[in-house]
Amino acid sequence: MSEPRVIAPKAKIGARPNPVTAPEAEAPAAESSKRRLPSLIIGAVLLVAAVGAYWFLMGPGATPADGAEAEVEEVELGPVQTLESVSINLAGGHYLRLGLGLQTGASGHGELDGAVALDAAIGLFSGKTKEELADPEVRETLKHELLEAIEEPYHGEVLGVYYTDFVTQ
């Protein structure tokens, strides 16, 4: 007894591929991947656009909304109070002669006690190497660190720090 065989144009589910029909089966797969490429590119562009929109509208790059202007407090500058130069020991037997100028606001309450700023400067600059202090970026960073260190003791009356004397030996 022989069973009748049915020959179908397409492979049945679970059937092994016929070597004669295998190249025909690969053609639609390659064609579908070609069709998918533009949609992947469009999806990537939309994703980048969404991230950019978030960044500029709600994230760190956001600007104030319409009508809401950023409040910028303008402070009137007062006189610069200069302090006597001090000698600070550096690493390797070198020393630094440092003079400071303290920028005060116009609403300042008279002369400031310079000992607080000099004490903070001595603590900050002591032990630094001569080579470190030769770098302008390091000097600028130390100036900002000094300003942060003296803001609290002076109750925000000092708005800036200037070097009036800076000599290493």
C-alpha cells in the first residue's frame, strides 16, 4: 500500500527545507531585512530627537519658560580691601609670599578682619609644591577654593579674592 503524497508549494511547519526550495526561502528574508533598514534608521533618528528635546526642554540644558526670566541678582561692588603679604612654607624648602585683596560689596559693614582670610590661605597653600603653584590653572583653582573657604566666616560680604602679591622662591 502506498500513501498519496501531497506536494505543496510552501514548506509545512516543522518540515525540513528542501535543497531545491532553500534559495527561494532566503530571498524573502533578505528582502525583509532591506525593508527593515529604513525603519531602524528612522527609529534611531526619532530616539536622538526625543533625547535632545528632553535635554533642552526639561533637562539640564533647559532655559526658563516663556515669561519667566531668570532672576539675576546684581550686586554692587564696593572697595577692595588689601591685606599684608605673608610668607607661607611650601614643600621642598621653598616658600610663597602671598598678598591678597578682598572684594567687598557696596553694602559692606566697614573693614573686615583680614586674619580670617590669611589663616584660610595659609591652610590652603601650605605644603604645595613650587611646581604646582607655577601652573596658572592651579592658582586660579586655589583662588576659588579660598573664596569658598572664607564665604561663611565673612557672612557673604567677600565677593571676590585677588592676588596682590604671589612670589615663590
